[in-house]
Amino acid sequence: MFLFTILFWLIGALLIYLFVFDHKIHYRIKIIDLLYRFLLFKTVDFSSSTIERKFESHLPVIKSDTANGVKSEKIQVEHDGVPITLYVYKPLGLGEKETVPCMIHYHGGGLIVFHPNNRVEDHPSREICRRTNCVVVSVDYSLAPENKWPKQIDESYAAFKWVLESEHEMLKNVDLEKVYLSGSSAGANLATLVTFKARENNLVSAIKALCVFYPWFYVHPLVDSRQKNEWTYMTYGNFVDWAEHCTFGDKRDSAMKDPKVCPMLNESFKDLPPVCIVSGSRDMLKDEALLFKKKLKNDNIPVTCKVFPNATHESLGLEWLKSTVLQFDYIEDFLKTHDLI
Ligand SMILES: *[C@@H]1O[C@H](CO)[C@@H](O)[C@H](O)[C@H]1NC(C)=O
Ligand SMILES: *[C@@H]1O[C@H](CO)[C@@H](O)[C@H](O)[C@H]1NC(C)=O
């Protein structure tokens, strides 16, 4: 018992040391990494066709729905017969007649876990809403494997159309001349595909910008940072493979060759809006971000791209990282440059 108590305090002291001093960031990330790995592997059955999303409860929303001067509300709507669930974030104290930009956001989680208001995904939406005084519509698309592709992209596109067309009272402050898209990880792929689909339907001019955070573009054969950084926070070789299998099932290999799944395979990036890419040197998917930058540059699309040193996957959700604040500053500058704030 005595030994146990000593051990308990030693571990406690170590954790405090690691978490209070910022220069120990790598150790912090390693510990979170280990915990996450432990939780993931202990609670998830990788072979199952449905997932018990137990480890989500380890990423609870610890804030109220009015935290940081922003009110979030969950609504259920429908567009063209497609039911969609959305979380709408608005700055508290927004004037009745005030009109502000609108960011439509697609959360990460490999299309199999997470939702707009868990710990990691709520923060970017809330923070961008607070910093830039805009409305954020975060899309709670249906998750795989219970819901197979293309349901996720269909709902994502429906959400975009809903924002443009609906007269819902939650949209009454939205300036339709200032709508832009964003996405984290696999959600960045959704945001990019929505942009391509909008281009196909002559609607791309309604999207004033596209922001992708640590994108997951399903380009396994095209890049190599997946091999180099196999164990980085929130993305693991196993997790990535498993998520792709959950989403596409037996069709995974053919899906990865389909530009309707993997937008990097499209032959043209012309007419896309200005793009902001945020990635991290410790993100296993970093090379996918750089590939996007290259493709955009080839077609003369304005692109703002930065790989933040030592930043990991999902780093915008890690409030305690210094790098996270710098990333928000970077996004804010991009939005200013393009007249979206
Ligand atoms: C590229 O994207 C456009 C939509 O913007 C789509 O019509 C076209 O089919 C895509 N290309 C391929 C090869 O799928
Ligand atoms: C990134 O991490 C390396 C060690 O892995 C460290 O030497 C370097 O100072 C870090 N850079 C920043 C900007 O934190």
C-alpha cells in the first residue's frame, strides 16, 4: 500500500512536470500517444463490422455549450430528402440584424469515430467562431462502418446546399457572399470533395475558400510519410487501414483509385477557391497535404500552406499546445487576406 502511494505521487509529479513545462512537449505528446494507443487497442475490436465507440468517452466535451463566448446548438434538418444533423456555433451577443461569414466544417475521425462536439473537434469550431465572429455549421455526418460510403459525402454535400438554400432561423445572420468550407483529417477530404462536386454543378463560386487541416486524402499509394511517421498522435498505420476498410469494405482498393473518393486523382484543380492548408511535421499524413499544395500550384490556385514544426495530427484540438495558437493565427491571417473576416 505504501509503495503504491509513493508510486502514485511519483507518477503524478512526473505528469505535472511534463504538462506544465512547454519545452517538454515531445514527452507530452508521447504520453498522450501511449494513452491513446492503449485506450484504442483496449476498447476497439478491429475486426468488427460495427464499432463500440467506447474510447470516445475518453474525449468528452468538458465545456458547456456556451463556453468561450460561443453558443453551440444541435439541429436536425433535411435537404432534398437527405436528413442531416448539424451543430451550429454562433458568437454570443451577435446582433439580430448583423451578418457574418459562415464556415461549414467537416470533422475528422477517419469517418468512423468522433462528432462535432467532442473534445478534439469542438475546439477548432468554437475557437474560429470566437476569433473571427462567424457562424460555424459543423456537419455530423453518419459514421462508417454502420453507414457505408458514399453516404458521408452525400450528407456533406446536402449540408452545403442547405446552407445556401435554407431559410432556417439559425442561418439568419449568415452572409451568403462569405461562405467557405473547412475540414479536419478525413473531414478535409469531404470538404474537398464537396468543392469538386460544387464545381461540377456550377456552384463553386459560392465557396469563397477551402481550409484543410491535416488532411487525409486517401492517397496511400501516392505518398510516403505514412511509412515514416507510423506512430504519431491520433493516426496509426493500423487505425488508418482499419478506418479505410470500415468505410469502403471490400471496395477499398478500387475506392483509392477513384477520383470521387480520392480528390487528388482529379485531373484538374482549376476554378477551385483559395486554399489554406495546415499540417504538422509529426503528422503521418503530412505528405498528402504537400501533394495537394503542389496540385493547386500547378493550376495557379492561390494556396497558403504551412507544416508546423512538431505539430501532430488533430493538433487544432489540443488547446494546450503553443503551436495550436499559431495555427489559429495562421488561419485567421488567411481569412483576412481573402476578405472573409
Ligand atoms: C474531377 O472533378 C469534376 C468535378 O469538379 C468531376 O466532374 C470529374 O469527373 C472529376 N474527374 C474525374 C476523373 O473523376
Ligand atoms: C521540434 O522537436 C525537436 C526534437 O524532436 C526539437 O529539437 C525542436 O526544437 C522542436 N522545434 C520546435 C519549433 O518546437
